Amino acid sequence: MKFERITVNPEQMGGVPCVRGLRIPLATIVGMVAEGMSEPEILRAYPDLKKEDIREALRYAAEDIKAGRVKTFDSVDNLIKGLEQK
């Protein structure tokens, strides 16, 4: 899947995925949705965003999870257990 509205620039925001070169990380948008903020509330908080940016941020996050690029709680728990055994 191609993402037209998502940029990753090592020179900006530590290379985390952002929206259209803006300094708005996808994690911020996804977090706002997770907290129950509506699309209009997010757009008021970040006037430079468009509703398509929010939707693409969520699609990008979903693809990261499907591709295994996001650590699940189980994998983090197993990592911690492994470190504790050393």
C-alpha cells in the first residue's frame, strides 16, 4: 500500500512517520483517536491537518501492525521476561 500523505525524514522529528512533512507524528494522531477525540476536534487542535491525513495515519498504523513492525504486548512481555532471566 502506498501512502501519499505520510513522510519519514531522518532529519525531522527523529525520523518518525509524520503527516505531509509537518511536524505532526502519526503517533500523536493515533493517540488522539484512541483517547476518543472526534475528527473535528483533532482538526481544530491541528489546523494544518486535513481529514484525509487522519484516515491515512490510521491506515498506516494498521499496516505497521499487520506487517509486524509494531511490538505487541506479548512480545514486549517476553522480552522483559528474557531480560529478567539473565
